[in-house]
Amino acid sequence: MSTPTGLLERVVDQRVSLRLKDSRELSGRLLGLDDHMNLVLDEVEETSNEGSRRLGRVLVRGSNVISLTAASGLLPKRH
């Protein structure tokens, strides 16, 4: 059985989309992660009810992430 961290390590350097607790969505290239599921993303674009904006490189605290989808389709989508 794969761990969540193990699954995410398979998509490092690929594009991912995140949905956060506050309803914002982030999309960018996953650079790395730690054991707490904190994520470092690059080339990030944030989308919210107020519009979208480019953020560059960000660190996302793992406890704020509701869902993560890999653009490559290597991770299963959960609904």
C-alpha cells in the first residue's frame, strides 16, 4: 500500500491543482513536500471568487489542502 507522501513523490516536478479550505484553488509545478504534507509549488496561479493572479513560488501548509489533482493523472481523483 502506498503512503500519501509516496504517491505525491511520484508527481514531483509535474503540474498539480490544489483546492484549499478557504475555497481558493492553486495550480503550479510541485517542487517538493515533507512528512507533514506541506507542499512547495512554483509557477503558481491562484484562482478565487475575486479573480486570478500569479504568485510565483509558494509554500502551502498541508493542513489547508482539501484536495490535490495531478495533471498527469497519476493520482486518483476523489469526489
